[in-house]
Amino acid sequence: MKLASLLFATTAVLLPAATTATWEMNGYADFLRGKLQGLSLNRDGRLALAPRLDAVFSSEQPEIWSIARGNDGSLYLGTGHRGRVYRVEPGANKGTLLWTSDQPEVFAVAVDSKGIVYAGTSPDGKVYRIENGKATEYFAPTGTRYIWSLRIGPDNALYVGAGEAGNIYRVTAAGQGELYFESGQAHITALAFDRDGRLLAGSEPNGILYRVTAKGKAFVLFDSSLPEIRAILPLPDGSVYAAALGGSLAKRGGTPSAIQGIPNAPVVSTTGTSITVTDSQAGFPKAAEPKPSVTSTLTTSAVGAAAQTYEISGIDKSAIYKISADNMVENIWTSKDENIYDLALAEGNTLLFSTDGQGRVYRLNDDRRPTLILQTNEGETSRLVTAPEGIFAASGSAGKIYKLATALSPKGEFEAPVHDAGSVSRWGRLHWLGDLPAGTSVEFRTRTGNSSRPDATWSDWSAPLRDSKNALIASPNARFIQWKLSMTGSGTATPSIHSVTAAYLPQNNAPAVRSVSVSSAAKQASGSAGAATAANAQAAFSVTVTESGEAAGGANTQATALSRSGSQPTQVTWQADDPEGDKLIYALYFRGEDEQEWKLLRANLFENTYMLESDVLADGRYHFRVIASDRPSNPPQYSREAQGVSAPVLVDNTPPVLRLLNSRRNGDSIEIDVEGTDQTSMLRRCEYSIDANPWQPVESADGVTDATTERFEIRIPNVRAGEHLVVIRVYDQAGNAGLAKAVLRP
């Protein structure tokens, strides 16, 4: 065989940037997510042609619930929701309708050595005998609504598994049935006989597997953690396989999981009443406390109505157990994604099982690593039957019977799941690894779109990239992509694929600058409003000497007005991010309010903060602009940038100037008139201190201190005679303080 292998010239690594990325599928778990048609998938993750799947018969019924094989090789099918029984003759691709019940469901069929067929109907809970095309009522157990399972015993008696009362009945002739075993469970869901002729029974809702050795005498072989024993398969060596399901289902007034385990199953009743049956009310002995994962409440709704089930993710849905001849139990397979429906033995005592995962059939190898033999792409594969001529599979949701041939399917397809590239992407090449024997072929097609599910807005499937190991993807640039593989075999030769890789370059999205803020370093260093005030009063104020020759002062620095006359630097900070997490580089600019062009302060900044020296900007209003670029993580032609601009920032380095208009005594009061003026910002506060006492606030003469020039009329009452010193302090918007003093003498 020829190995079709491909090595990358360069390794594509998933980087958070507009760098070549890859979508690779290369393993069992990866390929299991796709849709297979005519292909199998082994545990090593290789796709190959599957055994040919031949459609034998279509019942045109919604469900095939049960299947039994007669001694002559005929298959007998019980269907729903019209309650029909069909016979499919060996070697024929057609079926014969044997009987139509007046009940909607036939959950169980059995055929004895004479070819007589027995069918169990629900919800009336009766067994009918079908012979020579005529059906007669055979057994109707009291208090029973569901007949879940039928088996012909070694003694040629008919054994009946029933519910709502989980009883087993032994029937030897028409109307001659006896209660064989009371389980105390709600339902007996499966029956089988082991190599020694002992009856095996599975139950619901506690998932108990019984071995019944005589009337009324049973031994619990296994108590599963899952609610329902779905199928039982005895082996020639005395061991037993048992399949359980229902672990992910929570029910609210729902039907038993024997029905709920099958998607879109009907609630089998003809009334609209909700009936709750407990062990004590039904008069049956209590075998075990019901597990909390299920409930024994039955909702009897109209036929065809969907059962109300709620799926809980993250726990086991189903499992396969092996109980050895010495009663030791092993859990040999579990799934959190699929419900198991039936078990069968292939050649060499290889275990086969079917699931609801798109109607899959698996083979469990000796190493207990499953191989996906085939996928019918129906809702579920409900039943499996092995025969000398092959393996038959019943499709539950389409009502069909398929046969697995020994020859390989000549063609097969695999449809990969949709891949999300994260953004609109430029597609590169598709690479694959595998074997391509002579006379076989593979071809790939791709399609793309910008909706998460393929629909009419997606592109058509591309022309085939036939036998190409390194073909350029021709589909349009988009966010989502999907590929499809077609295989063609030659006789017993089949291609195999174990790795497929698609390369792409995601569109680079621009970064975003979220904010740009400017503040004084003294304010940034303070930890609270009070601390900020104290820090600014000591470090961020301007001192001016007026006519008095005295100096002192302090003020709060406001967010949009900055004073650096105390040699405190100004800090510009910004927040920016990139949708791909790219590394960003920044450039910082400034521009005066009356200027036209931006001036570069600093380029190639990797930090998101910058300190300005105290005297680099003159008084006035300024804007600061930050440009963020993702070019450190992207090729120049694909790099993107974004910008953010600060709110106007007032830079005021000059304190107000105070002019003493007059000062005088008026009786026991002192009156002083002062005018304050600032060239850059508005005045904000005035206060005075007499004889070094605490500062007292003063409002402007017009009542609001909010102009660049304000007049302040200071009136100090009840001042003793003698000499006094009055100091006046006025702050501007930037917190700069101008001072003046007046000395008043007698």
C-alpha cells in the first residue's frame, strides 16, 4: 500500500494573532463528532469503508420496537405507533403484514419453535397469539398496562415481562398464566435465558438484573447505578452482558425510561389523566428504594404525544456490564453522549451494540476499545439480530430493517462538523494523512459560511480536491468552514484516513482603546479622598508672594485641571485591549485646544502609562491621544490600530493674583475688599485667617465663585482693638493658591 503522507514545511501554531492557524481532526474522538455514511471508525482513529449496509425492509412505521427471529430465518417485527406485526422472509427484501392491533404499540414479539408468533400490546397490557394470519387473545394479566418483553423458555412456556406492576408471568396455554415473580419494581424491561436455562430479567426504575430460578425465587445479580436494564445477552461460557441506560434523564410526570430512552417516543395511553403508582398502592413487596434519578410517575397522555424528559449533561447516559459466571461484575463501556439500545454477538463472540447516536452500531474488541462499524444516520438503531446470513439492525425512527453484509461498501462519505475560525478567515490548504491502496480513491470538498449552521447562505460544496494531499481550499473567505470526504474502494481494498488538517489565516480585528485619563501624580499616589486632599495641600499647590510678602497655601487638584507648580509630574494612563489577545504597542500625542496638529510625546510604548515633567506644557487646555497597534503580533500588512482621546485637560501652572482694594475698621468689625484674577482658569474658593487662627471661607460678592475675576468682601465682626494681621487665600480651578495680607492698626 502507498502511504499518503504530508509534512508541513512550517508548523502552524495557534497564536492569538493574525497568524496561520490550523483545524486538525486526527483521532477517534474527533472523527466521532462527524457524520459517517458507509464508513467505519476504529479506535485508532482511522476512517475506512464499512461493511455494506443493505436495506432489507421498510415498514413505513414510525418505530420498530421489537424484533424476533424464527427457526426458518424469518424476522418478526413489532412496530408503533399503529401496533402492527410484520414478517420478513429470509432472502426477501419485502415484508408481509401479519396483524394490526387495535392498540398503538407492540413493544414485544416472540416466536416459538412451531413458528407461532406472540405479540404484546400496550397500553392495554395483553398478549396475542398469531397463527395462520389470525390473532387471538392469549393472555391478559390483571393490573398490567405494558407488555415490555416476551421470551419462549426451555420448557416451551411463554414468559411475559410487564408493567406498570413489574411482574413476570409464565403462560403455558391460552388464558393459563401464573404470576411467576413479583419484582416490586415498576417495569420488567428485558428477559433472557442463560446457558443453564435460568431466567434473567431487567427492571426499571432501579436498574436491577435478576436471575429467577423458580416461581417466586430470584437472586439479584447486579444493581446498576442507571435506572433501566435495557438489554440482556447471555454467553455460552455462563457470563452475561447487560446494557443499562437512562442515567441522564430526569422526568417530570414522564413515562418509564423504557419508553423515554427512545427519542420522540409516545406516551402510550388514551386518556389525559396523570396516574401515580406506588409499591404499597399496587400491593407489591418493596424490593429497593427507587433511585433519585428517575420517578415511577406515569403520565398517560394521548398516543403520539412526546414524553416530557429533561437531559442532565455531564453524567453517564448508558453502560455495558459483564457479569461473569461467578457473579463478578465489570463495567466495560460507558457513554455520557449516547444511549445504548441492544446487544448482539458476532462471529468469535465479539460483542456488538447499538445506540441512538445517529443510529450507530459498535463492535467492542477484546481490549474493550469500541470500533464504530457503521452509522445508519437514523434516530437510533433500536434492535440487533444475528443470523448465519449476517447481522440485522432495526432502525427505530425510520421503521427499517438493514443487513450488514460481509463485503465492504463500495463508497462512503464523512461529513466533518462545522469549524469556527473565530472571525472571517482566509483559507489555505487542506492536508490529509492515511493509506491509499491501488485502485482506490479519496476526494475532499469544502464549503464555508458566516452562520454557525450550514444553511442557504453558505457557499455550495466546492469542486472535489480529488486525491490531493495538499490542495488549496477554493471556498470563499468566511468565519465557518466544513469539509466532506468521499472514499471509493476496490474489492476488499479500502482507503483509510487518520488525519485531516485545514490551514487558515483569521482576519485580524482591531484593538480598542477603552479610556484615556490624565491626573497629577500626587492625586494618583493618594489612597482616599481625605488622603488626596492632604497630599495635594502639601504637594500640589502654588505659592505666590503678594504685596504682603507672605506665602502659604494648599488646594485640591481637580480631574480636568492640573497644576504642576509644586514640581509634581502629570500622569497619563489608558486602558486598551485586543479581541485576539495580541500584544499592543502605543504612541502618545498631545494637542492644545487652539492648535490644529497632534504632537508626538512618545512612540513605541509598551506600558499603558506615561509621566510628563512638571514644566513641559504652558498654561492652557489640552487633549491627549493614544494610538494602540497590534503590530508586535501581526505582519505589517495585517496589523490594525485604534485610538482614544482624553477629555479636555486644563494645565494651570500660575496662581491667581490678588489685589487688595481696601481695608478698614468699622466699629468693632474689620472690612476688607479683595479682587482675585487668574489668567487660565476660574476661581473656586476664597478664605481668610486673622492672627494665624483657622481659615474661614468667604464667598464672592456675587454669591458664586465661578469666574476668572472675582471680588470678595470680607467682614470680620467682634474684633478687639489693637493691631491685627489678616491673610487672604484664593484658589483657582487647578488648585493654585494666591495670597495677600492686610495689617490693620489702631
